[in-house]
Amino acid sequence: MNVRSVESLAPGERAALFERDAGVGDVREEVRDIVDRVATEGDVALREFSEEFDGVAVGNIDVTDRAERAYDEIGDEVRDAIETAAENVRAFHERQVPEDWLTDVDGTGRELGRRFTPLDSVGVYAPGGTATYPSSVLMCVVPAVVAGVEHVAVATPPAEQLSPVTLAAAYVAGADAVYQVGGAQAVAALAYGTETVRSVRKVVGPGNRWVTAAKAEVSEDVAIDFLAGPSEVLVVADATAEPDAIAADLVAQAEHDPNASVVAVTDDEATATAVAEAVESHATGRKRVDIIESALDNDASGVFHARSMSEAVLFAEEHAPEHLSIQADDAESLLERIPSAGSAFLGRYSPVAAGDYATGTNHVLPTGGGARTTGGLSVDSFVRSTTVQRLSEDALADLRETVTTLADAEGLEAHAHSVDVRFDDE
């Protein structure tokens, strides 16, 4: 990777970095056809698309029973890792469960509050294809179960031999149903249901641009988490950072997708040069080296030298990355100046991969600048809130003039009457 200066970036280069596009628009029309066919033809369409896109002749779409068997079949080491990761994810998300409350806010009998109830059903997309992601199963299913969702279904791409680790993760996480169906057709099946697949209220989980486009397509009929594109990491570093650690983080995220955005920015020119050189050595010989090299070479990736840490911070905030790594002496104070990030990793010993798998935080995060307006998947994603109010006669009397005055000002006379009718002076 070559080192570029932040100040010299041309408008087109800035657009590639800060206006990252998952390519959803390029496949939207084809995805619409897939979604329509699944909605009308059900299981027949799912089986045809599985043969066309995955090269697999699917027998049973529902493979829930295989998930429990897979748990017993995988090795002890992998099983222990799944259990540990699930435990950590569960513990972190249990701290997020909101509590109902109702209180008399001013002592007059004006009781106000909120109550929280879980969604009744959720569908989780677990990516497959060039890699399997049991970790994504844990990240999506566990928070839904913690939130109290009654029915949690997992859809994962079909294969001649389904990944037993992914199936085991679904079992450990507490999924109620597992289906072997992938891509846009999986999202459509979860949204609208088929003879086998039960429709759900909300679809969550990461995927490629076909999956993302399908989520956009069905979002008028079911809720979704957010539209997420290829993986992203941005490292903010100073002269105290270890170039090898930074380079390893960049390469780790690059192996996800050829369109991944992997970026490092530092105010120290020597560090920038060292990182760029280290990236090449860390990428060499990796099993997914072709994917890694494509990601490192794309226009949304690079190593950048900033004139100051303030310029580096502004660069990071404008980027609004999925994963933000800060490897600098004053990491916490720098984080306060970069609020737009899906998940933050502070210090040399906090690699993004730790959060991907085992710290307990959620790795299903907004990409493409989505962190400017939203956070990652959480228990909040699976509950809805209802505001509650109960007024005594005195409390309503205190509010009577305010309500009727505003109602009259808006020309809504019946609103004012609905208050006045409750008092004897009417």
C-alpha cells in the first residue's frame, strides 16, 4: 500500500473513502424479481434458486434437527469456543435489557412511564459462501433471545455439507428454527413466508450486496436492522503505535471481502510508512490472499498521513467506520472526538478480531457511514416501547388550560372538548 497525505486527496478520492457504496443499486432490479418469485412461489422458488445460485439440490429446507446433532459432532475445542463466545455475548447484552417504569413526575398524580415488549418473531441471516460465520449467528440470535423474542429463525446458504459449526452455533444461541436457504431468496422467505419457512416481524444480519438489496426491498413490509455493506476498519494511530499490530488489523478485515474498506491514518510519517510496508508482509501467504489484495487495492482503502492528530480525528469522523481502532497514548480522549463509529477498540491489545468473536460486544454494525446516525445490533433492536400515562383528576385539571388552548389554536375543537367534558363546570 502507498502512503497518501490527507491534505492532497482529490474530490474523487475523498468520495471513494467517505461515500462508500455497497453496490446495492446495481442488483436491485434482479433482487426484486427474486423476492417476487419467492413471495408467490414459495418453496419451489427457494429450491430453484438454490440450484441456480448455490449449485445445491436442496431436499429439506428446514434443518433445525441437524443443529442439535451438529453440537454433538463438532470437536471439543470448537464447542468450548462457541460456548465461551456465546456466554460473553449473552452477558454483555443482558446489561442492555430495559426496565419498565411508571412514576408520578410532579406529585400531582401525573404518572408517566414506558413499558418494553419483545418482538414476537425475528429472522437472522447468517452468511455463507466463501466463508462461514457462526460468530454472526451468535451476535444476532443471542440478543434476540435475551430480549425475549418468542421465535428466532436462522437462514444460512445451502451446501452439500452444511457447516456443522454454524449449525452448532445456532443451537447454542437458542434459535428455534434453522433453514438452509441463502441470498436474496432467504430474506424474502423470512419476510413473506413459504410452505416451510415461517414469516417474521424483523430480518437482521449481515450479508453481501444481494442480501442487502433484498433487505431494502422487503423493508416496507417487515422491519430490518440496517443496510450493511462490506466490512470496514479505520485505525487512528500516533508515533507510539506498533505498525505490525495496525497492519495485522487491516489485513484481518481485508480478508472478509474484496470491497472491504481498510484504512489507517496517523500524524507520524514514519509510522505511516512502516504500516504500509508491514501490510504487504502480513498479507503474503494468507489463505484468502486474493481477496485481501483486492481489498487493499480498492479505492476505499489506504494508509494516510495527517498533518496533525486533529486532522486525523476529522478524517476518522468523516469516514464514520464500522470498526474504529485507536492505537495512541490518549485513546480515550481521541474517542470522545470521534462519535461516529460502530464499535471502538482502544489500544494495542484490543484487536478488532477480539470483538468479532469473543469480547461480547456485537459485531453486526452499520457500514457505509451509517454510524453517523445509528448504532449496531443490540437488545434494543428486538424490543419496542410503549409510553404510558395515567392522570388523576387534579393532574388533568392542571393541564386543562394548556391542552384546550393549544387544541383551539390548531383548530381541533373536539380535542379541547374531550378534556372539558370530564369536569363538572361543563
